Amino acid sequence: MTGDKTVHAGSGGRYLPQTDGMVPAISSSTMLDESHRRCVSYGLSETARPDFSPIGRSDISLLVEQNRVLHTHALPVMETLYEQIVNTHNMVVLTDANGMIVDALGDDDFLEKANRVALQPGVNWSEEGKGTNAIGTAIVEKKPTLVHASQHYLVSNHFLTCSAAPIFSHQGKLIGVLDVTGDQRSFHQHTMALVRMSAQMIENQLFSAAFDDGITLHFHSRPEFIGTLMEGIASFTPSGRFLSANRIGLVQLGLPLPALQAHTFSSLFGMPVSALFDHYRTASPSLLTMCLHNGVRVHARAELRRSSMVFQNVSHAQPEAAQARPPEQPRNAAARRLSSLHYLNTGDTQMQRLIDKVGKVLGRDISILITGETGTGKDLLAQAIHNDSPRAGGPFVAVNCASIPETLIESELFGYEDGAFTGARKKGSVGKILQANGGTLFLDEIGDMPVSLQARLLRVLQERVVLPLGSSKSIPVNVAVICATNRNLRDMIARSAFREDLYYRLNGLVVKLPPLRERTDLEIVVNRLLLAESEGQPHKVSAEVMRMFKQHNWPGNFRQLSNLLRTAVVMLGEGEAEIGIEHLPDDFLEDLNAVAHQETAENIERVVNRASTLEDVEATVISRSLKAHGGNVSATARALGVSRNTIYRKMPQSPV
């Protein structure tokens, strides 16, 4: 549709001029016209003021809990989408299958307008209650929907432009809606495409999480589309029985989901599942080329998920120990998906440069060494690298080399056969390296690995084989390696405490995580940690507490900050949403006061050297202490060890 007018698909089919001279690529007039007719049947009046009151706080908590899986996988995608539209007078909204808002992210300048129509968690935006709108209409039509300005049924919503896409489960069931809503003057023709792509990304992540035990195949007729949103995804049991496929996979397979339930991997792709296992026994398996049942040739990459799958099919020569060990409990897939490189990029320039470097080596078989102080999040970065890599569907196995006794670390890493040593488990044990086959091995505190084992690890990395204790047969293994340490490995090499050849094998890319005190994104970090700790509740820290956070040195870095916020959230009373000083643990306040005392003593010494009278010294010290404590007289008095009256009496008359 083009021109300077657009159809207002109401009951009268009226034509209204566009306010900005641009006609959006809207949903079909027929679809919107049918929606308006439904609104009439609901008994809605175009000029009515609907009920915008949200449900209670406890009900919102229940809503988030009921949609926990959807919300967990959608949140990182919502944040990514929001960063693409930030400062455009828009907001990103996630609803459940009934149109109830579960979460929302938005520009501050638009939120005030959005509050007029309650675009916030706990408000229902179904057609029955809010008339024609992108969320409610997308739910009814089960297809992406754009509703712009006067196309909304209710006059009160005419200032909005909304683009929504439904989100479906792996069973084809509607489970939610992703929406971008903004001021109708800020309409952009690309918004709908961004929303549809983001909804598809959420669906693919939900699909991957739903099938954590079996074979997941990524396929497309063009190899460059593998690993993109254009790929088809299908899951099968270890024996090859078809389980499900994503929406693009269904299109490529050319059959509806019910018809596919009778198929197997072999009948769909013309290859026995055993041939798939044979292909992935090689150290660096390439893309597969297969022929679909309809004759179309496709390229594919398979993920053999969970330890039991990987162990059974690494090699025919694999020892009984590897086959007999019961599978590990699956990791929390939802928590795993929360961690991504984009999620960790919160505005700090140092982190931006680090993430840019890491992004360039993903999937290129380059080892990564992460350095930094304790508590800076080396484990989170390692998990994010894995999640964003082509190995994301494979296992992520973390080993803390400092926490395993030296006498056990060899068997833990390399595994062992029955009777390999006194006290060995019957039927043996599969080591951590084999558990990571097809995925990523994260060696934390690599500087604490005994020198005697470093040579064996080097052999694994160079030859891609593992020799379990007590075995004479080497097992091929295909792993990506990420290491982390808070030690100076070069100094250790100089002291012969770390092998130089292993160091140069591990440091393909070395990145250093900055300590929290050097980062410029503290407020964003605090808000994200609060969101994670408070399970979606609108908690925040007071301005005074944020000033204190910025003054602290955070010797424990993110680990310390996360623990502090977790405690503070628990200390909040019923109905409280803001963390104040009274909610902070005593040890934190004591540390802060100790730093303030030290700074005050140093200031006094500097001032005494310059001041001409005692009164000058007192006035200057009080002035500086007040400034350091944000004008808080009580905090200043505590830091100086005097009464509040003394501060009031001696404080400078001019503004601090």
C-alpha cells in the first residue's frame, strides 16, 4: 500500500491521513477490519477508557514464575533488540499467550507516555480488553501483526505504533508474544523485521532447550546459512526417532509436524544414524551433505547432546568405563542461555574491546586464556564464549584445577578403567575431557595444575586423543579449550612452575577482565544483577546507595557485589522495592567507613600542610568529607568521629 493516505480499518472503513507522510507496511486491511468487527462483538466502544490497572505484585510474581522458561530465554533477546532501538521512543514488551505483559524494557522518555496506557508487567493487552492492537491481534491471528496509529480500535491508543510477532513452542503451541511499541511518530519500516527475527531467535533457543538429550540437526540447502536464523533445526532420539522441528525446519522438510512423527532420521535424510556417529568420531568433522526425502540436497551440522550421547559414539575402541558410566544430570539450560557475549556487554569500553576480540575467534579453533582478579567473572565469560560459539549445543564442562586434590586431578581429567588404581570405581570413570567431547572444556585456575600433568594435557591438545588411566587405547576427542587464571603465568614459567610449551598452546588469544572498580558500567551491572536476584521484580537501589557503591573498591569484584545484592533483596520488607543503607550488610558499611577514615586522614595531612589556621583545617576537612559522602551529615560525622552538631556548627556557610 502506497500514497499519503491509509485505511483505518474500523467498522466504517474510514480513510485518515498519515501524520508523518510515510505509510507503514501494515498488516492487511482485511485482517485489521476483521479485528475491528471482533471489537464490536466484544461490546467495546472506540472512545472508551479501558481498565489499565495491573494485577497485584504477588500475582505478577506468579505470572513470571508460570512463564519462567519463556522469560529466561526471551530476556537476553529483548535486551539485544532494545539496544538496536534505544533512544527511538520505543519499548520492548513480552507477553504470555493471553496477552498479559510479563516484562518490558523502554526508553525513559517514552515510559511516561506508555504509563498512560499501562504498558507494564501485569496488564493484559488482549483484543477483548484493549481492542485492536498488535499484541492482542497477533494472538488471535497467530501471525506477525503491525498496528499503526489510528488503526488501533481505541482512540486512546492512536498515539502508538506496535509491531508484534507470536512465539511458538516446539509443539507448535502459541506461548507468548514479542512486541515493540512506540510513539507513532517514531515508526520505522524495519522494526517489524527486527521483531520477527527476535521472536524466531527465542523460538530456536526454546527448541534447543527442550531437547537436551538426543540428536539435534541444523540443516539448510546453502551451507552459509547453517548457524543463522535461516537454518532448519530437527531433533531425534539417540536411536533416530523424529521428535520435532522448528518452523523453518518444517518448511524445508515439506511435511506438517503430525506427519513427521512417523519418520526417523534415516527416512528423512537418507542416512542411517550410525553413519552420523561415524562422521563425528573424526577429530574435526566437516559439514554433512545429505539428501532429503523429497530429493533436495542439504548441508547439516549435528549436535550429539549430553554426556551419554557423546560417550557412546566417540569410538568403537572406547573402554567399557566410558560406556557404563551413568549420564551426568543436564545443566540448567535456561541459566546457560542467559549468558552470552552480548549480555555481558553493558557499556564499558574495556569490555567492548574484549568482546570484539573474542567474537573474531569464535569457531576458529583458537584457544582462549582469560586472566583477571578473583571474582571478575572469568567463568561467566567462558560460558558466554561457549554459548555464542558453533559448539553451543554441545557440553560445557568446567574444571577448577585448584579445587581438585593433586592426587585426583589426573583421574578426574583423563578418566580411568576398572582396576586402574586402588579405590577406583568399578567399571571405571569417564574423565572431564571426554565429557566435553563435541563441546568446550573450561580449565579454571589453570596455574594450579600440577606440572606433571601439564605434559599430558599438552598431548591432548596437540594430538586430540585421550588415554585413560589403566588403558592402552587412545580415544579421539574433539574439544575447544578455554583457560582462566588470576596468576602471572609468565612469572611461573620463569620459576619452572608452568610449562612454556603449554603456555604458548593455550594463549592463542589472551584477554584480561577488568576489575569492577575500573569499570564504567556499574549502574547497568547493578540493575542486571538485581533483575536476576529479584526474579523480575522492580527492585532498585537508592541514589545514596549507588553513590556508596561507586566509592567502594570492591576487592571481591562481581562475586562480592552479587552476594551483597542478594542479601539486600532478602532484607527488603513487604512492599519495599528500593534498597537503602539500612538493607546493606554491616561488613560492607564497615569497609566503606574504613576507606573513608583513611581518605579523611590523608586529606587532613594534605590540608594541614597548606592551611594557615586550625579553623581553616577544620572547615576544609569537613567540606571535603561532606562532598565525599554526598552531603550526608550523619555519614560525615561517623567518618570524622564527631557529633552531627559539631558538623553543623563548623561546616562552611557556602554550599559544599
